[in-house]
Amino acid sequence: MIYEISNQEAADGDLADLEVVMAFPPMVKPDGSTSRGFSHFVKSPYTKHKTWGWVDYSFDNDFELVPGLWRFEVRSGGKTLCSQEFTIYRE
């Protein structure tokens, strides 16, 4: 998912503090633990009052191919700025 945050009162070079959240159906890892998602923080520089970035995920292991509804979100200050839901199917 590619996103752009615009119309912000920010100077060129200011950094947006963003949280990227990934949520998915229960995923059982090889160690037996279960995950329903994770998040990480990024600092994205503003240029001309906007910043942009992307969210992605690669399925590197079979246990990651969890069918169901997945969601990517970009948050700032606990507020969701944008999100994208999609469904994974396993044949």
C-alpha cells in the first residue's frame, strides 16, 4: 500500500512520526506462539507539506499464508490516517 500524507503544516525536512500497523487472522508460528499482527515506527520527512511511504509484507514461510482479512494501517498520535483491508485466499 502506498500512502501520502498531505496538507500538513510542516516545513521541508520535518519528520512525521508514524506507526505502521499490520493486522491479520491468528498466525501460529513454528515455536507454537500465535500472532495477530505487529507494528513498527517510522520517521518520514516532509517535502512541500507532504510525506509518503509504503506498507508491504512478503510471505516467506508457509505458516504466514493465513487466509482471511488482513489490514494495513498508518497512524499518527494514535489516530488512523489511512488503512487498507484485503483478503488472502489459500488454494
